[in-house]
Amino acid sequence: MYHALQPLLGVVLVGGVLGGLFGLLTLIFWVWMLIDAIKNPRLDGTQRVIWVLVIFFLPCLGSIIYYFAGRGK
């Protein structure tokens, strides 16, 4: 009975490891964008506050939007 579950166990373990790695990379990217928004000298005070709030409250989407739209300002 347990031999039939071994392939499924491998898929679950690989998926768990890849999911964990993706989550860790997402967290690192989020922190990087948050720090960049706080320290970006090209943003004035109001823009900085808005970007920090967007990144903080919309972590994945806000970080991606800031990466493409806000960093180069």
C-alpha cells in the first residue's frame, strides 16, 4: 500500500521545496523593493510615503509595479 504512495510523496516534497523557495524569493524581492522605496533619493516625501504604502499593503503586486514604474523616477 505504501509503495503506491511513494511517487505522490516525491511530487509533494518537490512541490513543497519549490513553493518554499518561491516564497523566500518573493519575500526577498518585497523587502528589497520596500528598502529601495524608502531610500530612493529621486522620490520626494509624498511619493515615498505612497510607494511604501502600496508596497506594504499590496506586497507582490506593489513590488512589481514599483520595480517597473517607481524606481526610475
